[in-house]
Amino acid sequence: MSCIFCRIARREVESTVVYEDDRVIAFDDVAPQAKVHVLVCPKEHVTSLAHLRDDQEPLAASLLLAVRRVAERKQIANSGYRLISNVGEHGGQEVLHLHLHVVGGQPVGRMLAARGGLG
Ligand code: AMP
Ligand code: ZN
């Protein structure tokens, strides 16, 4: 299986891991759009939020709690941050493995997409 985030989760591809537990891995984005830009992913392959199943509720909860822990570790919990998940074609999703972008460490304005703007 060649999914890049599956390979990162299996530690076959290098990344800077910020947080990890049984279900979730979070690592620095390779092309950060702000001082802090972390991707929070399920370790098992889920294509996008649109593919998260009803029986994956524990995984959904783990992803959100991981966001909070990432923010604490990156010391942006108090200053704030933006949470983004691009879904599918109209959402501009490029990597087809569910991930939550945690973007902060500086004001992120009205930025809507993790790559900035609507383009
Ligand atoms: P999206 O457009 O929401 O699918 O975002 C994909 C994100 O994955 C982009 O912000 C990329 O910079 C990031 N990315 C792609 N490959 C890697 C990698 N090997 N390690 C870390 N981040 C990556
Ligand atoms: Zn995957």
C-alpha cells in the first residue's frame, strides 16, 4: 500500500512526530503554512471525513483529543489556532488519507484552506 500517511504511520517514511497513541499519529507538515502546522491522522487508513464510519466513533474522539494534546505540546493552546480538514475534490484534498490540519503559532487571518486562501 503506497498511501504516504499510512507509510508515515508505519514509520516507513520519515516525519517529525509531535504526538502518537494507539489510534492516532500527528506530525509536522512538510510544507508548513504557519509557524505551527501539524497534521493529525488516524493510523489506520481512512480516506477522508466522508469515509469515517459510524462504528469508528472512538477513532473520531481520539482525533479531536489528539488535536488538543498537539496544541498543548506546541504551546499554542492559549494563543489559539485553526483546525481544517479538506474533504474531497471541492475541499481541495490532495492526500487521500484523513488528516486534520492544526495551524497556528501566529495569527492565521481568515485563511480558509491549509494552503492559504480559496485558490
Ligand atoms: P490536503 O491538501 O489537505 O490533502 O493536505 C495535504 C498536506 O500534506 C499538505 O499540507 C502537504 O504539505 C502535506 N504533506 C504531504 N506529504 C507530506 C509528508 N511526507 N510529510 C508531511 N506532510 C506532508
Ligand atoms: Zn493511508
